Amino acid sequence: MPNIIYTKKARKSIKSLDIRVKDRVKDGIEKIPLGDIKKLQGYSNLYRLRIGDYRVIYQMEHDTIIIDAVLPRGEAYKGL
């Protein structure tokens, strides 16, 4: 099982989510690499996990997953 590290930005955005959405996001993150995952174009080590209308942006380093952001679909790719 890979190590999962949350950035400060990711922790803050997860905390602000509705309880049902929060549970779905946490389940989805724990089940990586299963789920709707795509490698982001133009980045060597950045991926996104789709969970309903939310996107989890993360990086893979060895056996560690670094969760960078959890955002609504429209905001997820701005400022990457």
C-alpha cells in the first residue's frame, strides 16, 4: 500500500467539502491506482483522479502519493 501525503492546500479543500463528497473523495484516494485516472498532458509526474464533479490532482513518487489539490471540475486545472 502506497504512502499518501496531503499538501496543506489539499487538506484545506477536503475539509471544506460536503460530508458525502468528502467520504467519496477519501475512498477514491485510498483506492488509487483504481478509478478514473489520467496522466495530465505536459507534466511528467502529475495525474488526476475523477470523482463525480471533483478532481484530485496528485503526483506519484516511488511508492508515495502526494495529493496536491481536490477541486471542482471547473477549477481543477487552473494554475497548475
